[in-house]
Amino acid sequence: MAVSEKQIADHVLQTLKTSRYTDRNTAVRELTPLREMVGQGDHVERERADAWLAISVLHDGLRGASRDLDRHWDKAIEKTEAWQAALR
């Protein structure tokens, strides 16, 4: 059974919301497949591309020395919510 774009967006959003409250290493592990999942697809509309970029920036921030990650978390969640809403 094929997974729908809506199911992918729902999974990504839920993972972002729960990973936000884990330690950095766990969050990196959980975000790594999200980057790949959001970055691929038959068609990449603006909302999906925006979510992918925000998740990638967050992932890179978690792997680096960035201390102000709240705005990156907020943006990744916001962009994923916009992608999810565009699928309705």
C-alpha cells in the first residue's frame, strides 16, 4: 500500500513536535530520515520544499554548535504545518 503525501506530512509534523523535547543526539537521529523523506517525491510543491529546507536547517543546527534552536524548531514546525494544510 502506497503512503499518501498527507500521511507523510502528518508523520513529519508529529515527529518534529515530539523530537523537539529530546536531547540533541536523539533529535538528530529522528530528523535524519525526515530530511530524506520530505526531500523526495514525485512532485515538490513550494510548501513541501519550504518544509524540507526548514528541517534541513534545523538538522544542521542540531549537529553544530547552535544554541538558539527554538526559532529553527518553530520554523520547521510552521513550514510543515503549511505543507500539511496545503494537502487538504
